[in-house]
Amino acid sequence: MASAANRKMFWGVVLGVVVLDLVTKLIVVRSLPSHMPVRVAGDWVTLQLVYNRGAAFGIHVGDYSRVVFTALALLALVVLGTMVKQTSEDQRVRLLALGLVCGGAVGNLIDRIRSARGVVDFIDVGVGALRWPTFNVADMAVTCGAITLALCSGPRGGMSRTGHPNRRRVPLPQLRN
């Protein structure tokens, strides 16, 4: 079980992501006209208000998308909560990663619950017609947290609480003659 300091760090990350996500979405909804891009860095980065009723990369399940993805987000939060409880005191990086994923999941879940229009997405990156799907702060947190979590769970034992790779020796299979 994580120490009190680590739990505070985890909840601070969750709260920070949720607040930053909500504030940026409120600003975008009040400031940007729907589907009208505002250039930030030429054509590479634009801000564009889009409501996403589906999931990542525009995945939809028809009229039930809102209910299905709300239920999946709640289930994911239960699984993540279990992972947090199983995280040992020396796994600060893992706890940070879980905080990012949880905060992002909560941020997008709030959108799904409060509006039938869908999740507010607004960051658009790409070159010309080659564009990445529009995303938001919550999506960035989930992505960064998931990548970090994968690195922490790697075959060599992941990372220590300082963020440095653990150097556990993995035995090599013995060859028989």
C-alpha cells in the first residue's frame, strides 16, 4: 500500500488533471466557434471545438455510445483503483502514471455525464490533410500515463521510485546439447 505522501501525490495529480481539463474545456467552449480552426502554430497546431460522442479515434457504437463509454470508463476507474491499492510504497512513478490515467478518465467521464453532445475535444495537430484525431488535456494525461505505466510494467521490472530502470537480472534460457 502506498504511503500517505504517495497517496497525496496520486490525488494531487488526479485533481490537477481534472481541473486543468475542465478549465481548458470551459475556455474553449466559451471562446471558440464550433468547427472553426484557430491557428496556434501555422497549420501544425490548431484549436478547433469538436464534440466527440464516441471514444478515442472516433470509435462509435451507434446510439448507445454515451451509455457504453460511460460504463466502460466507470469500469476502468474500478480497475485503476485496484491497481492503485496494489501499488507498493516504492513505486512512485507507477502511482504518478495511474494518477494521470485516472485524472484523464474522470475528466472525459464528466463530459459524458454532463452533456449528450459528447466529450469536448479541441487540440488538432498535423500537416495539411494529415491530421491526428482532435484531442484534449484528459486524452494527453491518459496517453502519457498509459505509456509510463507500460514502461513501469516492462519485462525488466519497470522503474524504481526515482524513475530509473530497475536492474533485475532476467535469467536466460539454458541451451542443451
